[in-house]
Amino acid sequence: MELLIKILNRTVAKFGSAFEGIYAGIRYDRSILIQVLIAFMSIGVFLFLKISRVEWLFVISAIFVVLITEFLNSAVEDICDLLIKNYDLHVKEIKDIAAGAVLIAAMYAVVVAVVILSGRIL
């Protein structure tokens, strides 16, 4: 029983740390905050349009993919900045690759939005 309580306490602590990370990302990283605001605006637009369940799956997946990549990009950038204080071409390349992942995710989100919106407009 004690082992189960220890495992449960550790699990709760890990979730607490994860929620603290989400809060810190939104509070301290402007790019993450912007992506979260865009996500909420997108949800509002698609609620107004009354999209289907399948369309919601695509919208929600696109939102989560963008947010996940933005959080990871911010973490990569922060790690690089902590480890390397001076300008370094390798660090620039690492940061560019992480930013590229966000761009690809954003392009996916735009494609999803365009497909859904074009079905409503055309």
C-alpha cells in the first residue's frame, strides 16, 4: 500500500511539473502565448462554423501539433542559450531547425483551415 501511495505521489508531482511548464511557457514566451491565442481564436471561428466531428479532429490535431512544436522549439532555444553564450553557427543551425519544425506544423494547420473553410465557402 505504501508503494502505491509513493507511486501516486510521484505521478501527481510529475503532472504538477508538467502544468508548471505549460504555465511558464505561456507566461514567459511570447511565441507560445501568440500560438495559444491563435488556437483559441481558431476554436471560436470553427465553433461558429459548426464543423463536423471529423473536421474537429483535424483542427484539434493541428492546434496540438503547432503548440507541441512551439513548446519544444522554445525549450531547444533556451537550452542552447544556456549552454552557449557566444554566437555559434552550430547553435544557429540547431535553432533554425527547431524553428523550421514550428513552420511545418503551422503550414499543416493552415492547410487544415483552408480545406475546411473552402468546403464552407465554395
